[in-house]
Amino acid sequence: MHGLGVACGLAAGVWLGAAEAPTKLVNAGFSPFAVSLCMVAGVFTARWTFPTLLKGTKYVFKDLAEKKHLIVWAILAGAIWAVANTLTVFAIRDVGLAVAFPLWNMNTLIGLLWGWLLFNELKGADAKNVSKVVLGAVAILAGAVVLGFSTIHGDQSPSHRAISGVIAAVGASLLWGTMYVPYRKAYISGMNPLSFVTVFTIGELATVFLLVMAFDGGLHAPIFHSAQARPMLFWLFLGGFAWVIGDIFQQFATKYVGIGRGIPLSNTNQLWGLAWGVLVFGELQNADRTHKILVVCGSLVMVLGVLAISAAVASDRERISVNEAIRRECERYNLSYERVLEANEGQPQLGEPERKRSWWDYGIITVALGVFVWLGKNAAVPAFSINYLWLTVLVVLLVTIAAGCAWGLWKKTRFS
């Protein structure tokens, strides 16, 4: 399962990086709260569509009913994500994306710490494996820092609100690193990731909506009344949809290799986000040689970090330590230890997904497709320089990676 978890983590990075691309097409006049709300609306749509498509609502609701205590954890995780995402808005405003992105990617180290403290990850592992994971995580973070500085041009001046921006970025890092605690708690209790994400999005949407109500004008917010918003909604929904695909892979990575290994692997999204920016949107085309060297060096350092973590297969002693954390959860919530162990190995717990779907399953999928068709019909592409050759290459790569990883999940676990 280690290889499958690593593949899911890397696929998550590819899709999470791509999710940033559609937001570049959005008019900068929209408030950050409005952009976040629209993206989360797309996330909400996708989080109900994919579990319904892959497992069916009967499976999801039965899984949730067996582990009711985890519902509140999923809602809490969604709320934490929404607050962290809002902090990134202020970080970008005050210090720019190039500085903010590496700072909030410190969630790699936060997640590694929580995994060790709460879920016995790396406990019992030999020094060689610990070094691979820790140094690999640090290498990925260092690569992110180098890539961030590679996007800073000489004509850019530091913001006078730099301190508040750094604080916001670090706060986002702490929250995002902590957000994975409910993730891991759910999966060592045997919950299916597809069940978890359907509840997770309730916390996301409710929190972002409350933020718009409190800080963006409430029901009088421009996003609810502006005719200029409609042509841009499709791109924000598309970004939300891409983010959910990446997050689903991230959830499976967290389940099968833990948060200490899964988070660093998915944080390679900065590398892919940079690829979209440079290849498709022409960023850094006027950059000097020094900045281009930084891009190459940062990319190589991240690749070395990925290779180190990928090679750190959990030993028998580490697996025993993790199983002790599983037993603790089972005793606390009166769960079957044997069934949860099977679930952590990807064995279906509630039977295979029913071949005959309920009528409302088809209804959910139809409504989601209808929303995208309606939004796409009213969409407009802003005046933007786009390299369509590289756009095609990256889209094909996205689809190929998603299909390959999904096939592996289906073959080994039936998405369990």
C-alpha cells in the first residue's frame, strides 16, 4: 500500500497545482472573499459528485452512520480549511504569492509533528527511514522556498504590511498542518475518504459563507448582484473541481502512508503551479538567468525530497506502533479492531458498491453536470496570453495521471 499512497500523494500535487490555473483568469476586481466563496461552491458540487459517482450515496451514508463520532471532525476540518484559506488571501495581499506560498507550505513540518505525536507515525522506525522522511520533507520545503524566490523580480518592492502578511501565512501553515489531524483520525478509524469529504465540505461552505456575510457586505455583497461576476463563475467552479480531485488523492495518500509522508508529497503542487504559470501563462519569460537557475535548482531539490520520502517504506516496528494508535481509537469509540485494520489495508468494509444506483444518485450527477453546462454557456475568456500547446499537454497529463491513479485505487481497494 506504500506505493499506492505515494502515487496518490504525487497525483494530488499535480491536481492541486492545476487548481490554481483557472483563478488567474478571474478579474482582479473581485474581493478575495467572493473568489473563495465561488471556488468553495465548486468544491461543494464536486465533493458530492465524485463520491456519488464512485461509491453511491447509500454506501456513503452507511459509512457515516457507522462512525457518527467522525462527522463533527469532518465539519471541523472543513472549517479549519476555510479559515486557513482566508488567511492566505491576506498573506498574498501583503507579501505576495512568491513569499506566502513557501511560508504556508511549512504545514509539511506541522503535519509531520502531529503524525508523530498523535498517531505514532515514525515511532519504531529505524534511523534511516526517519532521516528519509524528515530530510525529504525539509527538502521539499526548501525547494518551495527557492521556487518562491525565483518568481520575485528585481522591480518588486517589499510591502509595508510585510509583518502582517508573514503572520497570516504562518497562521495558514499552522491551521493547514493541523487540519490533517481530523483526516488521519478518520482513516485510522476505518472511514472511507470519499465519505469524509462529503461532510468536510459542509464546514468549508458554511465558514466561507459566514466570512462573506461578516466582511464582504453580507447579502449586499457584489458577488450576489454583479452582472460581471457571471462570466467568471465557470473558471472558479473549474478551479474548485480540480482542487477536489487533488484533495481526494491527498485523502487516500494520508490514509495509506500517513500525514508525515502524504503532506510533503502533495505539497509538490507548487512545482506544478509554477509549471502552469511559466508554460501556459508565460510567467518568468522576462526573468534573468539567475531566476531561471533558481527554478531549476528548486525543482531538483523538491524531486530529491520526493525520492527520499518515496523510499521510506514503513518497517514492521513502525506499523506495530501505528496499529497501537488504531487500537486506541477502536477502544475509545467501540469499533471493531479487526475491521478497522482491514479498512486501513484497503479492504472494503460495507460490501462492493451496488451496481444498481438510486435515482437520486443520477440526480446529483445530472445537477452537477447541468451547473457546469449553464456556467460554461455564460463563460467568457478574459484577454489573456495563453500558450494553448502547453495547455493541451498539461491537460492530457492531468487526465492521464488521474486515470492511472484511479485505476490503481480501484484495482487494489475498490476506492475503500
